[in-house]
Amino acid sequence: MEFERSIMKRSQSNASDTCPNVGPAQTDELLSDARYRAFMEEVADGFYETDLKGNFTFFNNAFCMIFGYERSEMLGRNFREFMDEKTAELAFESFNRIYRTGRDLVDIIWWITRKDGSRRILETSARLIFDKHGSKVGFRGISRDVTENYRARQSAIEAKKLAECQYEASRQAELRYRAFLEFIPDPVFVFNLDNTVSYLNPAFERVFGWTLAELEGKIIPFVPPERRAETRQGIERLLREKVVHGFETQRVTKDGRLLDIVLDGAVFYDENQRPAGQVVILRDVTQEKRIARVNHALFRIAEALYRFRRLDERLEFIARQVQDLLEVEGASVILLDEARKEFYFRVAAFEDSETGDKMKEVRFPADKGVAGEVYRTGKPLLVPDTSQSPHYFGAVDRKAGYNTRTMLDVPIQIQDRMIGVLCAVNKKAGAFDETDVELLSAVASIVALPVENARINEELKRSYEEVKSLNRAKDRVIHHLSHELKTPVSVLSASLGLLHRQAGAGNPTVGRILERAERNLQRILDMQYAIEDILREKDYTSHRMLSLILDASVDVIESFADEETGSEEAAEHIRRRIEDMFGPREAVSELIALDRFVAGQIEALRPRFAHRTCRVEVRIEPTEPVEIPAEVLEKIVEGLVRNAVENTPDEGLIEVTVRSGAQGPELEVKDYGVGITEENQQLIFENYFTSYEPMQYSSRRPYDFNAGGKGFDLLRMKIFSERYGFKLQMESERCVHLPDDGQTGPGSVDFCASCNSIADCMESGGTTMTVIFPGAEAEPEKNETNG
């Protein structure tokens, strides 16, 4: 504020010259003189005076023009009214400092708001005003509008800073780009317009093998001959279009490897916007493409494996795929014969099919050869030269008439067990490497389980055929024995009956022996009938033949019967005996009222267990009819009742219930007897229907307690249920006092040491057998209305 200082100095100097004896206090008074006020009005800078509170008391026209207000609008107003809060605080601090120190301030920067709302920048000075007594009465100063200068100066400063920043940014960018090029994993090179090299990044040196020192100013010799025409077209396209993306080609490394490359290039320019060269980025996609091919091949193998059901077809497919994937002369699947500890070529795919056929005839010990070493270690083995390998087993080549130079074997494993070896021999291009090891191992891991499954399936089929053959032979033997036994046993039974009537009548001991023998012969016949029902493959030749003989010779038989026995019913009796002896005719389903049928059967059976004191209570409800052969239903009812009686001690209870269930008519036989152990229940649920002692044989009479089941009744009922469409359910709880199968109990509640009453026995165990029949609607009876 040199101008402001000069004004102040001139004012004080003029006052002193006019009144030499006047001091500083009087100078302030003189300044109020009209002469000096007129002078102030003429200066270009704004002049102002304020009282100690900052209210304007005097100002010139220039000051009014700076603020954009009329003189009358500014007089008496406080400086704060023209400033924002922050500037007003700064101005107050400035005035306060002048007041406290008495020192003038210059170069104060104020931001003011003009009347029109625009913001201006003032450069201001200020000093104290004293009255004639030397007291501080206010402030005066000069203000200059420096907005444009300030902005120009700030612009210059900012321009300078921007230039410095741009320079620094350019320098940093250059460093970053160079660092980026040095760091980027893809090869980058820069060509001059003559296609000579001006720059190579380290990645180029690492991938292709040449250094910048070797190639700078030269053309890179990495274009394969077959790619030169394609490369020329690519350069022409780059110069024409200025940029190229995703150009697929191939390039050769310094050591002769051929790489698959994806190229991106662009033309760059000098400061005059003239082409200066080309920058090219190369991406090596050799491994990527190989992985893609491998993944596609593995997917194709995995997807196609299950189309081949037979083991040999599946193995043949695998060998052919390995042959193509690894580009080898031969591939084979060598399986392990664990029983003989030998390897054998189950499948061998060679370019010469005759070699493959010969390989399939070769077997060698599991501890020999490369395959033997793989079997021993469980790890892949790569043999780059068989002549130098201690594991090579030449006997295989000699037997097959083949020359194996290189080979790769990997294990075929399932969990912790090795089932064979996947083998590839004689790579066509180059040598086997770790990538081949990984690829063949991946194939082996994919095919291991399908191969084992196919092999197991093959063995199961072979075993199944053997079992079927044995079953057919067994059935023939059973049928033969069944028919062979039936006639002599029946004859023995009849003979024993005659002996019992004749010899046993007068001799009780002989009678008991004959009765026991007759009872057990009958048991054998019952077993034979049950077997026939189970097998279902009945031969009715004997029945039909005797029926025809009986029908044709009925008169003669009746005559013989009359002559021998004097009974007119002898012929019918003989007919029934033949029916019983040689089995029923083919069963035919019919509609049967279950409630009436069961009630009748129970009454018919009561005499058979009349010697027992256990109670059989019957609860019959009307039900819809069931469709089943009568003789089959008869066997079901008899079998259930007999099993219940034979497992219930005397004084015990058996409940027979017929009712309509949710799914159809139900027959339930519940006993409060010894029950069946949990183990035997599991056998029953697995369709091995047995009594509590399978095939137990006893000399006791039918329906005696613990008479001993033959093991056929429940099994026969299960067969019937599958044949005639009803359900068979069982719930059982073994007697808590007889937890083991071998414990039988005393046979009477009265003699049981564990039970004090019948109620105790009924709470200790028991079995419930339920037969659920499908409902069958009876045909409506005909009447006059419906005919």
C-alpha cells in the first residue's frame, strides 16, 4: 500500500508546513478541514473513517463506488454489514490490534459484498484517529479494489501449480507406465515403423527367450513360415485400422516351442500426430487352450462312459480317448487279477490292431514292469526312455512283438484300493511331460469308479446266471423229491393207520408208537404241501392221472370197496384221499364273505385244539366280500390260528377279529403268548418268515404248546400275499420272562413261576398278525327289475 503511505505522509507534511507548531493531535483536526476533504474526494482510491465501533463517519466517492452504494446509504453503517461472518471477524481482529498496539496495518485483505450481490476483494490499510487531547476516537484508512489483480495473480499461481502438477504427473505417468510394462505378465514389445524392435518388456524375455539387447533395432524372428502371410495381413490391418484386438495366431520361442498367441496392437504417434510405431501385447494361451481341450475331452469321456454298458466297450472307449488326447501310438487299460496277483491287458488300443490283439493275450506278475512299480507306490510313473529304465519289463514287448520307447503309467484307484493301471506308450510329438501326467491321472480318476462298477456288474451278471442255473437245478430236485416222497410217505401213512387199527388196538404201547410215527409222517406231508404252495410250479400229472383212473374205474373201485369194507362211501373216501394226498387242483379266486368264512373255519378248527385249555375268542363284524381262492383263505386262517395256539400257554388267550378297515376287510389273530424276539422279527420283515426256532422239529401233536414250527406257514402266507394282493402285518413283543429263543416256558399259566395270574401273562408278551384284504364288491343279485 505504497500509495496509501504517500497520501498519509503528504497530509501530515502539508499540515506541518502550514502550522509548524501543530503536533499529531492537531494534524487530525486539520484533516477535517474542507481543503483536505476536497483533496480526498479527488483521489481514485477509497478513503474512509470510522468511529471506534466501526461505524462509517466519513468516506469519499471512490469508497462509495467500490461498495456500489450511495453516500447516504453507507453513512453510519457498520463495516460488518458488508462482509460475511468470517471476514468481519478478521476485520474486527485487525482494528482491535491497531487499537491495542497503536501500530498501523497495511495489506489487509477484505472480502466485501456489493449492493448488487457481487463479491469483491479489497486491499486495505488502517490507523488510529486521535482528538486534540490525544484520545483515540476512531480509525481511518484507504481501500483499493484488487479483485481482478488478485484473480489474475491467483490464476497465474494456479497455472504455475498446474504446470508443475502436469509435469510431475507426466513424469509419474512415465514412471508408472514403465513400471506397468515391467510388471505386466504378458509379453509387450514396441516396433518402429520399419518393424524393428525399440522396446521389450521382461515378460517377453521370459516367455520367448530373447532379450532387448539381442533384438533392439532388429526384426523378431518368431513368425512361423506358415503364419507369414497371415502376419503381413495383420500388420496391414493394424496400419489401416490403427488398432487390432483378439488376433489369434502362433509364434515360435527362441528354443523352438510353438505357442498359441492372442495379439492386441495399436499404432502410437509423435508430438506432431504422425505415426511413430506400434505397440503390441501378446498373450500366451497355449496352456489355456490345452486345458480347454482337456476339459472338453474329460467332460466328453465322463458323459459318454455310461452309454457303454459292457465293460469291454467302456474300456475300449477310454483307451481310444487317451490315444487321441495324448497323441500316442498306443493306450491300454491294465487290470489287476487280485486272486492270481497278475496284470492283464483287458483292452489295448494301438494304431496297429494286431498289436492290440496280441497285448490282450499277455499276462505278467503284479510286481514286474512299470505297472508293477505304479502298483507298489500308488503313484504315476513317466519313462522317457525305456532302455534306461530299471522298471521296464521287456517280456511284454517280446510277447506282443512291439517296441515301447516311452511310456506313462498312472494308477486306477477307488478309495484306498488300486484296480489297475492306465497306460500310454510312444508319444508321437516330443516327450511325455508333467502336463501329460496330470491329464492321464485326471482321466484315470474319472474312469476308475465306472470301470469298477462295470466289472462288478459283469461279475454279478455271471454270478446271477450261475445262481439261476443252480436255482433251476434246485427246483428240479425239490420237485422231484416232493413227488418222489409223496407217494411212499402216503403209502406209509395208510399202512401205519392199518397197523394202528389192527395191532395198536390191543397194545397201548404199540398204539402210541404207531400214532407218533403216523403224526410225523403227516408232518412230512404237510411240509411237502407247503413247499408246493411256495414254489407254485406244481405238476398235477399224478392228481389228474389218478382222477381219470378213479373216474373210469369208479364202479370197479366201489365193488372192491364193498367187497373189502362193506361201505358204499369207500369210492368217495378214496377220491378225497387222492385229493388230499396229491394236492388241490389249480386254485381259482372267488368272492367270499370273509366274516362268515372265518367264523365257519374257527368252528371247524376247534376240535383240533380241543385238548388245549387256552381260550379262542372270536369277534366278527360284517365286511364286504374278498376275492381269493377258498382253499388259500382256508390255509391262511388255519396257519394263523395254529401258530397262535402253539405259541400260547394253557389258560392263555387268543383273539380272532374280522372287521372292516380303512383299506378293506381285515382279519386279525392276536395271541398273548411268548412272542417273537426282535432279531427274528427283523428276519420276518426281511421276508425270512420263520417261527421262533427256524425248522424246529418236534414230535408233539399239532396245536400243542411249543409244538415246533416247520418254518413254512408264515412264509407261505407271505407268498400268498404277493400272489393275491393282500397285506400281511405283524407286531410282536417277546415275553419278558422268556427273552431268549431257547426258553420255552412250562406251557401253562398255572405252572409259570413268573406269573401270578392270567392277567400277568397277558401283559408279558404276545403277537398280532393282521391280514388286510383289498375290497371286492359283490355282484348284485338278479331280480325281476334288472333281469
